[in-house]
Amino acid sequence: ASYCTARSKMVDNRMSAVDFWRQQVVPALPPSPSPPCTAPGRDRHGTGNSGDCCENSCLEERDPTDPVYALYSLVVVCRSACRPMPPPSPLPPAPPALPPALPAPPSPPPPPSPP
């Protein structure tokens, strides 16, 4: 912006804050390191999130003696090659069929009509 005074014309050389910050040199940020990965043979979520598996994520049955087996019977383990899942355990036999329903009782006779 410029302004005049009675004695001389002066030019205001101040720049706006926006222009000042546009001229600042911002150093480039270093590339972010890749997150760590979970090594083969380790539980993917065993000690918190250690990142994706370095190789393969394999779904396996958890050891029945593991304290969390009742809640989580399967576990994701990192492996170089996944083991085949064992066949599912057979379903228990179906309960015997229920006997047929009894017929509904007969309806009561209608009340007699008034004379």
C-alpha cells in the first residue's frame, strides 16, 4: 500500500503475513519409516499391534490351554507358509424331532339367541 504525506510520497514496503510465509523455505520431511512387521512364528496380535505380518497371515486353531481360548479359539499367526487348517469337528447329532402338535380344542358352542 502507498500513502502520501504533506512533505513526500512514501511507499510502504511491508509485506503481508501470508506473503511472508509463502516465501519461507520449508525443508522436505524425511520419508516416514515403514511400520514394523510381525516376524514369522509370532501371534499377529499377541503383544499388541506389531504391524502386518512380514510374510503370510495364517489363521490357526489356538492352543486349548491358552487362557483366552474360550473367547478366541482361532489365532492369526505369521508364517512363511500357512499350514492347512484341520477339518472342522463334526457337528453333534441333531436332537430328536418334536412330536406333532396336538390339534386345537374345539370352539365352544355359540350362546343361544334370545327369543
